[in-house]
Amino acid sequence: MPDLTETVATVLDIYQRHIEARPLERHCEMRTQCCRFRLTGKTPMVTMGEAITAAAGWRAAGRKSIPDGQQSDGACPFLGSDGRCNNYKHRPLGCRTHFCDPAGGPYPRQHVIEAIRELEHLDEALGGDGPRPLPAATRDVWKLVTSNNRRR
Ligand code: SF4
């Protein structure tokens, strides 16, 4: 079983070094279409470390479960009713780098490739199956995250 605290710290460090420390100019207007996957036809794909990090952040905020996401627009389970991300600090790489065209467009691949590589290496070390859709991946690790919390 992975050490969850260490996994979350490693993932947040990857985001920090490769993305947050070297941001590109973008102008997000909070349209939040990118968080409504049926509208865009695109669902963020996450590695196991990212899923654990998102689930752990959700849990740390006192949440008891991850919503099942039955909304007609396919809204992300972490999207608040006010249109804001309720799991912002722990959101995955794709949410940090994939901007819609009006906001300036997605980060170019060469800007994110090192972060992708490190997240894939961590995925292998954790026994993951590679990137998976965000809602299913986070729900699958929820039990792991909550049982780990109970033992502390
Ligand atoms: S994690 Fe946050 S930013 Fe990413 S899709 Fe969900 S609500 Fe949007």
C-alpha cells in the first residue's frame, strides 16, 4: 500500500516545480466549461498519484464521499455550485495546464512533458495502470484514502 502522505507531497512537488513555478500567460474567465466534461467531450486523465492527491485533498477538506457525477453536463465531482473548483489545491495536472481557447489554449506539450514523465514514473511505482478518467480514478482510490486516514 502506498504511503499516501508521501505520495501527495511528491505529486504536489511535481506540480510546483514544473507548472506553478513557470506559469504561461493565460486568462481564465471561469467559464468552467472545461469542468463539464459532457460539454467539452473531454475528461481529464489522471495517473494514480494524481487521483490519490485529489481524493486526499477532498478528504482533508472534510468531505465524506465523492459525488457520483450524474449531472447532465457531466460536471466534475469537485466542481462547486458556484462554478469554482472545490479541490483547487489538489486538482490534477490537466486542470492546471489545459485552458480553453478563449483563455489562451492548452499549455504546449513541451512545457508539460517533464511533469508528465515524473507522474508516469510515480504511477508505475504505485502499481497504476496509466492515466484514467478523473471521476472514476478518484472514486477508485477513495476507499484507500479514507481507510488510511482512519488508521492514523
Ligand atoms: S478538479 Fe477542479 S479544475 Fe479540475 S475539472 Fe474538477 S472542478 Fe474543474
